[in-house]
Amino acid sequence: MKNNFSVFSNEQQNIMGFSLAAFAAILWSFIGPLSKEALNYGISPLETAFWRAFIGCVCFSAQAAFSGGLRVSLRHTSTFFLFGWLGVGLLFGALQVSIQLSGAATAMVLLYTAPAWVALSSRIFFREAISLQKTFAIGTALAGVALICFAGGSLSAVYSPLGIICGLLAGIAYASHFPFYACWGLRYSTGIIYTYMLLGGTIFLLPFVSYTPDKTWYIWAVLFALGFLTNYVAYVALAASLRRISQIQAAVVGNIEPLFATLWVWAFFGENFTPMGWAGCSLVMAAVLLMTIKRG
């Protein structure tokens, strides 16, 4: 069968791949400001996380059904569901709590400690060697986290140990997605995997939700944007980019996400790091670059 992308040159494919990866990262950067807007209108962090998971699940299930159905073996369905129950539920829920208690900028930076947790878990569970470069990167990331903690996060008037812990938990949950995708991503479509994963996350979050009554159309628009844009559209764009560029290239482009997230919440909500916090943020971002760039 003829390649759908054959009409484009390799250079055009690369440009398109980098553009799609950047588009996904920019969409993810709006998780912070959209979440803060929901919080400001009285929506609890876990209810916000629930609607983000639920709306994304509906979108992915519609895509999967339209493109060939959701028929998967019961054993594999259970695997996706159980992983999503904790991996997605903890990621979405802890991230929202961190946004509320320590600020959106802090939460997004702590989320990006994920590559360090991937390297550590690979060493512990798979006995993979950690190079000197990765060891230095892990130490740099931990030093950055320490500075952010001492600075009190991006809500300079508020210090919340729970907010920092939840940000790190979100990073650990996010890190668990990398080996999971590596295992299943070539066997099943993005729509199928995310449908069952997000269903599991939705069920995980359901008991913790205290529903806010009488939501206005504006609140529903904010929640829909979280579920549709920062969840469904962003992951579809990332999947399309990975058909054109490597995971490492996409990861490097993804480093713009916390930078844009910090810009949005500074511009619209007045969040900002102290000088010590900015130093910690810079160390975490430098560590991510070290983890994703291979030595020549």
C-alpha cells in the first residue's frame, strides 16, 4: 500500500513532526491556566481531574469506534484499565492538587521530573545501566526540586509540602507511562489504549469527587477545553508527530511546555517564582535536556 506521507519530502516530514510536537506541548501548557480558572470558580481539584479524564475518554472512544471498534481481548482490556486506574487517576488528580496548593508553574515543572524517575526505575526494575550523563542529570533534577521546595513554589506567599509531594507524585505517575507505551503502543491504536486508560482514571477519581452544582456555560467550556484540547487533541498531535520524528526529538521539543505554562499563569494570574525558584526551575529543565539528548 502506498505510504500516506510519500508525497512529502523528508525535510517536510521533519518540519511537520516538530510542528506537531510543539503544538501538543503548547496545548499541554494550558493545563495550568485552565485548571486555575476552574479552581477560581469553585470546582475542586479532583472534580476538575475527573472531567478532564472523562471528556478525554469520550473523545478517544468515539475515535476508536469510528476507526474500527474497541474490540480488545479481555486480558488486555483489563491491563489498560488497571494501569489507567492508578497511572492516569494519580497523574490527573495529584497534578490538580499540586496546582491548587503550590501553583500551576510549580506543578508543571515538578511533572517534568518524570525522565529522572524513568531512569531510576529502569535501574531498579530492569537493571539498566545509568550513564554518568544520566546520573548527573538525576542529581541536577533533584537539586532543582530542592530549590523549588525551599522557595515555596510559584505561589510565593504560600508554602505547601503536600503541594510539592503531589507534584512529584504526578511526575512519578507520568514516568510510568513511558514503559507502558513502549510495551503496547505498537500493538494497539492510540484511540483504543487511551479509551480504556482514561476509563480507568475516571473510575479512580469518581469516589473523590464532590460535584459542584449549577455550573455555568463558561465553567463547562473550561472543563471541556481541559478534556478535549489538553487531553484528546494534544495526544493525537503527539502520536502524529511520532510517526515523523523520533521520541527523543519529540521529548526535546516538549521542554517548551513548562516554559509556556509558567508564562500563561504569570500573565493571567500573577504567579511567579522567586529567584531561588527560578534557579530550581532552570535546573530541572536542564536535567530534562540532559536526559533526552544522546551523546555523539
